[in-house]
Amino acid sequence: MNKSLLLALSAPFVLLALPSCSVQPTAADYDRMAQEMMKNSFVARGIATMDRLNPDQANDLCAQAEVAGQQLDDKTAQAIQAAQMKTIVPPADGRFLGDWREGELIAQSGRGLTWTDVATAASGGNCFNCHQITKAEISFGTLGPSLLNYGRLRGVTDPNSPEARPIVEYTWGKLSNPRAYNACSQMPRAGHKGILTQDQMRHVMALLLDPESPVNREVAN
């Protein structure tokens, strides 16, 4: 929030809260009152609960760095990545890939996780919002890199082979919790945050790595 706007909004409330008008409000007073105002404006509604007011440490540190216009120092970034890496859980049965056709539908869907949604309803991955994934999809975002030929470019001809295992595990980890690889990644933590189920993760994995998927059949320009 713009600092001058924050001061203007907070000042009347701070002055009312202080025991005497002779007491000069401090920056900490303004910050405290602004935080209280923001907290009081939130209410629990549907699946949008009050826990959204308590960001995890990675979110908090990355947000502070962004506001300051700085990058995290290496030590802090490495600590965040190490902590986030511990959250990545591989599939219990060792099966990483599902059906790429289902994966494409999940990637196209941006539904879910709004207060009007049912908590048990499956969410979409909204992958095309940030990535080009197939040539057939003409509407896509560019916040993230193109994923055309994702498996082909990484030499994955058989996702079940031992040679492909490092790329398969990395891709699973990246979908599950990208902050394990980039401390302040803006990519959603689809697995760690429960945005996608384990079966949905498998389907998106197939979209990216199955040689029969349009991702790997189409030749990128």
C-alpha cells in the first residue's frame, strides 16, 4: 500500500486511540492501527477462512523483500528452499504419471478455491494462465516459461525408465512446491497447498512428460 495513503487512512484512528493529543504517533503506531484495520475487514466466508491472515514464513519474508525492492540474501533463500523441500511427498505407490488427456483438462481449468466453492470439489490447475503448453491452445499467459516440448527437450522418451527418473522426480517436486527450488517463486504450490489432488498431479505430469501428449508431439517454433 502507498505509504502516504496508509498514513492518511491511519492517522484519525491513531489520534483517537492515543490517551492524549500531545503524544506524537510513531511509525509503529501507524503500522499497528493499519494492520488492525485490515484484519477487522476480513471475515470467514465459505472455504475462505481466517487463516489467510497468517501467511507462512516464506510468504512473509518474500513479501518483505519485494516491498523493499531487494532480493533475499542467499542464506535466507537457501533456508526457505530447504524447509520447502521437506514438504514434497512422492506418490505412495511410486506411480508418477496418469492420463495426459485428463491433465490437459486440469491445465485448462481455473475453477476452484473461491469462497463460493465446496471444499471437497476438485480445483483446476489454471496452468495456461501463466504458460504456453500446447499449440492448439491459443489463449495462454506468459508469466511463466513456455512448456512446449517439456519432456522432449529433456530427453524423456520413456517416463518409466531409470534414465528419466531425475526429471520425473524434479517435475513432481516443482508442481508440488516450486519454492523448494526458488524461494520466492510465484508459481502456486499445487501439491503442498492442496490445490490439486495426487491423482490430478499425476495427470498434469503425464501432460508434460508422456511422449504421446500434444506437449511433446508438437514441434515448437
